[in-house]
Amino acid sequence: MERKDFLFELGTEELPPKALKRLRDALRDEIVKGVEAAELAFEFAQAYATPRRLAVLLRGLQTQQADREIERRGPAKQAAFDADGKPTKALEGFARSCGVTPDELIEIETPKGVWMGYRLQQPGKPATELLPEIVSTALDRLPIPKRMRWGARDAAFVRPVHWVVMLLGENVVPATILEHEADRATHGHRFHAPQALTLQQPDDYVRVLREQGFVEPDFDLRSAQIAEQVQAKAAEVDAHAVIDGDLLDEVTALNEWPRAIMGSFDAAFLEVPPECLISAMKGHQKYFHVVDSDGKLLNRFITIANIDSKNPDAVRDGNERVIRPRLADARFFWDQDRKQPLEDFLPRLKTVVFQQKLGTLMDKVDRLENLTVKIGRLLGEDTALCERAAHLSKCDLMTEMVGEFPELQGIMGRYYALAQGENPKVVQALDDQYKPRFAGDSLPADGISQALAIADKLDTIAGIYGIGEAPTGDKDPYGLRRAALGALRIIIENELDLDLVELVEAALKQHDAVDYTDALREEIVDFMYSRLRAWYLEQGATPEQFEAVRAVPSRKPIQFARRMDAVRRFSTLEGAEALAAANKRIGNILKKAERVPDSVDESRFEADEERQLWQAFMQLKPQVDAAIEAGDFVAAMEQLATLRPVVDAFFDHVMVNAEDPALRANRLALLAQIKAAFDQIADLSKLSA
């Protein structure tokens, strides 16, 4: 079967930079799905993306579908002919639908009997007939929230389309995509190579764009070039550029032919907190900031120009002129905000709605004061400092600086509190309350910070969940999933002895708009624990291990974590699989039992194996109970794992469901006691297939 390379390129106005990688990957994946569904084989797919194009190159695409034999099944043979052996109407109708006469049909033997049927050879379609529909469908399925129309066209896409390239080998694939006829002409850099560039075959694509078009079409390679250029520029002044991954992606999506240029600003601006200057440079201008060997911000920045300028000094001067007023604004906000104590911003919180049913930000602060003090007391912290931290926690939201740079919430609270001489623990808590802000972020280390961070997250979860706005599908506008995982990570990784059920109940009862019930409390607790699943899987746990632990209710997250450690350790032991299977067997037996006694009567033992199992269990039970009481679930599980030989012997030689009711009941009681011991840690039956 002949194979040729296939290229599709869609040329557009500048695409949304923050969505470019997602659009690139989605287009590749959808086209691959389409060709696979059409049963067209290919070697591999490569996606390309620049601000003005999306492209997919399929290497070695099959140019025509293989012929296929299609089998259609009609009525059963016994229903296909009447008593005289003549075709019934059902058979005649089926034959007509196949375009043949009844005598041209065949018999098809199946395990359920003989059926009448028809086989025909369907010739494969050429790829040129299939690709236009595949590409159009792929474009329709791209994750574009809102499509636009342009001019008098009916076509809709995320940005206006200017050209379409579709090549299969040396030939253009006849197609109309988004009201544009497919061609072999692409376009290079808007200024360096504005003329059309002709592609003779798909393999020319990357070479022509690079050599003639001043375009690097490979997003990942372009990103690497930018990072290398940025660090090289920083090295010129013996410094280091800080490259944020999200900013790098955005800058890569804004440039086709990137060139790094270093600029500077007045060193006097360095009196402003560095986070403010960095936010101004990153957020407004997409600059990379530069630090010295100690990590201290320098009065330098690196910008990426989408042009190989003949006069880079002019580009530098222009960027320096643009950033100066941005930094001046930041200094103005810094000076203005410090003219009054942080607490003076508190009354303004009454004017900002946190959530329509849950009141204002001031209402939230009142709740935080109570909940933070409660948690702080449980952690043995100074409750006055806990209350003070909660009291000031949202004040910086009303400052000029955070109003301009919302991402600085908490950070500016820390700076302003430090400037007015607040207790260092309160100062740190104002910043730490939002941690972890992202995956891999550090966690609050101080008790007061931990108390406020947990309280803030639980208050939001309880309130939003309580008014019926729980996350659904991929929609989580209030970030409850992130808040839940964040709160649990703070508790678990800092080994805080906190009762989650108690805290959720306290958070719920503070909301006047929420009708408290135990069922609602348990629903929220279950929701929070469910957020640990992905976190543990990332750490190497299996879904079965997680479900085994989750099956046993846990009030304290630290105990949940320790039980997870125990189950993961148990799973590595020799015989763990057999013991898990036995545990599952015990569970199934007990489910079928009508009644299970609470106690075991040793005098009713008949077999040596049941006596040995009971003796072994009773011998280690005090040690298991002591380990569980101490929270050492690993030790408890290791002790219980030693029962495997006697459990195996019991099932090999003892009939649990004996005919004697008393004997049967006693054996059920024995198994129930053993299962109850395991169930204090996890439901091991979940580990057995």
C-alpha cells in the first residue's frame, strides 16, 4: 500500500497566546483520531504552532484505505424459509436491502445457530476523499469557547483564517476549509518574509519556513531557543534570568522569530518590593526579570522581539520607555498604601461581596477569626496572634497595589504588616494563608500560618458546598478542589493532629446561609478525602491501595496518611496478595451470614487449624491494638500480616459453614474478629482482584 507524507496548515490572524499549545495538541490529536477511524495507517504525527498558524504533519500516511469485506447478517435460517422451503418475506426483504436475490445469500454459522447473510467486498476510498472531512471535523472539535466570524463569511474560528495548505505527497488535496480553498502556498514572517512561499511537498515545510520565511514552526524548539537566548543575555552581566514556565509558553506563543534584548530601568525603583516590579514586568510587558547570584532583583529585564531588528538599540529604548510608567505606578501604589495602617482598610471589606449568599469579605473575616482561633488552640498556638492574623488577612485586598496586581494578594499583606511592626508570625501568616498556591508550592511552616491557611480553605469549601455550588464535571469556579487538597496537604505533610470532621462541622455552623446536617458534613469530608487520590497516585500508590484505605472512615487526615503508608508497606510483603484474597473471602462469607456472634467460644473449637488461628490472633492482638492506639499503622499491619500461614491453613482444612449452627456461628465470630482488626487500618479486600 502506497504511503506519502500529509501536511495540513491553517494560517490565521494572531492566535490567543495562552491557548496556543492546547490548540496545537488538540488539532494533532483530533486529526490522528480521524485517520485512525478511517483505518488509514501512518508512522507518526508532528504538530506545529506559531502565533499565525497551526499545522500537523503525518509521516507515511496510507494513501488509500484497504479493501474491506463486509458481512451483513439477516434473519435466522429457521425464520428465513417457510414449510415448503420458500423464502419468507423477511428473507426477501433482507436480500433486497443487499441488492441481491435470496439465492445469492449465504449461511453464517454462529454459536447461537445458523443465520442467513451476505458478504461483499467494499473497495477502500482514497485518502484525498477522506482527509477534507477529517480535517474539518478536527477543527470543529477544537477547544474554542467562543468562535468568531469575519467579513461577510459564514465560517467561524477562534481568529480570522487567511490561508490553508493541504498536501498529500506532491499533490494538493482538493478541499474547502473554513471557506478557503486548499493550496500549497504558506506564508512566512509578517515583516521579514511577507510574500507567499511555495511548498512542493510536506517535507519542505519546516525547511522553507526557517530558511525563507524567518519562522520557527516548532513550538517546543522555539521555546528552548528563547530560554537559551534569555540566559545568554543575563550571563552578559554575570546574572541569572528567572524563567517562569507559563510566561515562557506565552512569550513563545507571541513570537515566530524570537530575538532576546536586554533593557534596564532606574535602580531607584528597587526600593519597591521586588514582587511588585516583577508583576509589572511579567504581567504587562511579558519581560523576564534578572537576579544576581544571591537571588536579589537587578534593575534589568529581558524582552523578546519578534523581529531581527537592524537597530536593536531602538527596540531596547522603546521597551525601557514603556516599562518606566508601569514601575512608577507600582512605586506610587507602594507609597500610597503605606500612608495608613493595614487595619484601616478593614471597613472597606464590607463593600465587597464574597459570595451573594455568604455575605461580604468582612463576614468572611469574622468567620476566619473564630475558626483560626479554634484551629490555633488545637495546635497549641497563641490564640491572640491567631485572631490578629485572621483579622488582617483580607485587608490587603483593598489596597491600591493588589487592586492593580491581584496576584500579589497576601504578599502585599506581609509587606504592609511588616512595615507597621506586626508580630513576625502574623506577618508571615498573611502571605502563607494562600499556600499552596500551585502544585509543588511550599506549605505554611508556622502554626499560626497553618491555622489561618486551613481556616480560609475550610470556610470557602463549607460555604460554597453548603449553598449547593459543589464542583461538577470540570467546573469548579471557586477552586474547591484545589482548596481541599491544599488543606489536607498542610495537615498531612506537617503531621498536624486535627480532626477534619470536627473542623468541617465548625466551618459549616458559622455560615448563616447553610442549613447544617451531619449528612452535609460527611459529604464534604468525603469530597475532601477524594482529592487525595490523584496526589497519592502521583507518589506511586495504586488505585486499589487508595480505595482500601478510603473504605475505612477516618476523622483525622494524618491517620489516613499513616494508614496509606501501612497499606503500601503491606503490599510489598511476601504473601500480601494471598492475605488480601483471604480477607476478601472472609468479607464475602460474613456478608451472607444472617447473624454473627460478638464473641468467640474457645470450647466450641473442633479443628486444630481454627484453634491455632485464634491463638495466634489473640497473641498478637494486644500488640496490634497498642500500635493502632499509638498511630503506628505500619507496625500494626506488619503484625497482622504474620497471620497469613494460619489463615491459609484454616481455609484449607476448616468448613466455615458447618451444618451445626453453633459451630458455624462460632467460626463466623472468629473470622469477624480477624476482619475487624484489619478493618481498623484498611479494607484489604480492595487489594484483591
